[in-house]
Amino acid sequence: MSLSDHERKLLAEMEAVLDQEDPRLLSTLTGKARTKQSSRALFGLSILIAGLLLLVSGLIAQATIVGVIAFVISLIGVVLIITNIKIKSGTPRLKKAGWGGNLEQRWDRRNNQE
């Protein structure tokens, strides 16, 4: 079912207002959003690639100091990638709480198993 001209115009106006009021929400809804974590992970990937290229060039030139520096740069890239990747696991992580929280978690696990 297609939209009428009036409905299209109204939808375009609503989108323009939403873009002015909350551009982050609009970019998230349209799927064009890039989070800080994904940007940092891509930055880490580019550092890793640059470090590996520098490492290969250091090996070709037989310069030990260049190889060591390239290894450190590659290591920094790997650390950036690992720390900024979201891992979605199937099991929820337990909250680290105090003594009372631990008792509550044990109680919940015991009740959920029965």
C-alpha cells in the first residue's frame, strides 16, 4: 500500500523535526550510526595493519629497532581492538555485589532450577 502525497509530506516534516531535535536517534534508526567503540576498534585495526606493514619492512631492511617498534605498535592495535569489541554472550553475567547480593543470586538460581 503506497502513501498519499499528504502522508509523504507529513512524514518528511516529522523526519526533519526529528533530525533537528535528536540527530543521534535518527542515525541509529536509519542504521548509519557508528558508535565510539566501533570507531575505536576500526582505529585499532588500522594501527595493527600499519604496525604489521612496518614490521615486514623492518624485517626486509634487517633493522632490529624498527621491528621492535613495529611489534609494539601492532600490540597497541590489538589491545584497542580487544578492548572495544562488544561480545554478546548467551548467558547474562552475574552482578558483583556484596554478601547480601550473593545470597540473593544463590536464592534466585536455586528457585529457577526447580
